Amino acid sequence: MKKVASGSHHTLILTECGKVYGCGDPESGKVGRVLNTRKKEGDPMRIEKIGAKKAVDIFCGNHHSFYINNKHEVFAWGLNNHG
């Protein structure tokens, strides 16, 4: 494990090989997976791989997440109610 970042109710994990995993409250897509049900007690602690490729750093806000890849490109997902 290279880094762990946390938002209000979610966590991202960056591995040494550049993969990103997320767990916690999936509401608003902040852990990078589609919410299958409106029930938050579904399986929030399940750790799932995010579609990040060659990540070098991760960051979390309250309801959103980011990663930077090895080309210094920034990717973001999560709550987007203000553009």
C-alpha cells in the first residue's frame, strides 16, 4: 500500500503498482462504483478496484475523489451538483 485517502464516508487506497481501490458509502459515485440500491447498509465496506490506470496519487473531498496518473492527468468522480 502506497497511500490511503479519506472523505466524509469513503476511503481510497493506492497500491504500489498504481491501482486504486475504494470502500465506504457509494452514494453519489464517490467510491467509483454504481449504487445498485438506495439502501446504504448494502455492502459499504466491500473494497473494489476503481478503473484508475497507472495512478501515482489519490485525494478525497467530502463527496468526491481524484487520482493523478503517471502522465500528470487528473481524474475526478463523485457528487457533481455544482458542476
